[in-house]
Amino acid sequence: MADKQILHMVTPLKHMSPFDVNMALDAGYDAVLTYTNVTLEEVAGLVQDAMFSRPPKRGARTAMFLGGKNAIVALDMLAAAKKAMVPPFAISLFADPGGSFTTAAAMVVCVEKILKEKKRRELRGLKVAVFGATGVVGFSSGVIAALEGADVTLVGYDGPARVGAAAKEIKARFAVDLRAADGSDDTKKSAILAQAEAALCTGRAGVRILSTAQLAAAPNLLVVGDVNAVPPAGVEGLEMTANGVELTPHGTLGIGPLAIGNVKYQTESGLFRRMIAAEKAVRFDFRDAFQFARELHG
């Protein structure tokens, strides 16, 4: 009898995401076990408990998913899990807190593809404003874009302090410089948008971030994407299924949440399937999600 594919899903939150549980089971895992309220200090013990129950040659058939709602916590948990490995024992690891790593990867890939196809531009050198950047999707989107050579500004809705701290954290961890900007009112958002060539809207569900008037007053804006699928739209006038639709007289293209969500779904599901198919233990974070999304849709 073949060994079962077992996925241990860990989160520091009260509940594991039902979305991620469904995704893992639909991807083909035989068993999914959830662990909630897990601290960073507990990760190593869980990894080793799962790892030592099977011989090394069967290690890839055991995996751990790291969830939550905080990118830094998930990355720290991933690092702790890697450190807990005792060669030749190893298990596969996949960090995707709140689905943010795969969502951010999908958003940046969708923007990249539309820019190449319709504007003959690439991410390198592109002036990108990330609205809602203190959230986990915004944080991850900003890092991915910056690592690809974009000129990224993180925009905070509640003043410069938190978004400035995020920019410092990103520089310390990933050695890329991102600007931080105060987007706490419409005037400030309009000034930021006027300098941007791409706008990534990653704010809370059901919150309007950009208006049609603000888009129309941003002549340099090539593309805008929104991940909010809960009305009202994060970008006024942007249909949920839009995928390169012109939104303004000067040709700003819009990408809606369902277009991004389709790529996100395929990316998360595909990475789960890649873990299941692996002969040796693999490890995935937002960089791997971006490269995989590019393979699928780039």
C-alpha cells in the first residue's frame, strides 16, 4: 500500500483557513491535520514530530503548510521549520499566510502580463504604488515587485508610521529599498497616483480605495489591479472579471479580482500538487509562488 500524503497545517490564529484546507484536499492530499494558536517556538517540535515518524526516503510524503495573517510571522515560522530539519530527514514546507503569497504572486504576474502585451513595458523600472500596503497581500506584492526591479511605494491608509516600518522590515530582510507614503486621505492618494505607472489595490474587503476621478487625473497610470471581491470594488468602475479593460480616456488598463483570483487559485493548487508529486522535500514561499504563477500565465 502506498504511503498516504499527509499535510499538517499550522497557524498562529484561532482557526485554520477553511479556504486553504479545501484547496489542499482538492489538490489531492489524503489527510489534512490542522494546528491552531501555534507559537513560533512550537514550530520546530511539530516539524520534528512529523518528520521522524517516517523514514527519510518517505519524507516528501509529509508536508507542513504555514498560514496565519502576517507575512513576517509566516516567514519566521518557515525559517524555524527549515532549521528543525535533521538530514537525511526532511519534509516539504509551504508558507502562504491568508493566501497572501499566492494572491500577491498572481496580482504581480497579471500586471506584468498586461503590461508586456498591451503597453510593451516590464516590471523593471516601473513606478508602482501599493495601496493597503500594511496588509499581508500588499506587503508581499510590494516585495515581489521590488525584487523584480520595480520602483515601489508602499501606501498606508493610517499615516506613515506603520507603512514606514514595513518598508524598513523589507529592506532588512530582502535588501531592496521601497518608499513609504501617507495615503490617509483622498488628496494624498491622488498625489501618489499622479506619479505612479501601476497601482496595486490590496486593501480590506469592501473598502473603496480609488475613485474614477482619481484615475482620470493620473495620466501616467498604465494599469491598476484590485484584489477586493466584496462590494464596493476597491477601484471604482472596475468590473470583477476585467482583465486589461480600459478604464480612462488616457488608456489605464484594469485587472479585477476574479481575473487575479483565477491565477491565485491555480497557483496555490498547483504548488500543493507539486508538493504531492515531489520525490524529495520541497519548500515554497512567495518567491516560489511568483515563479510558478509566471510559468502558468507569464
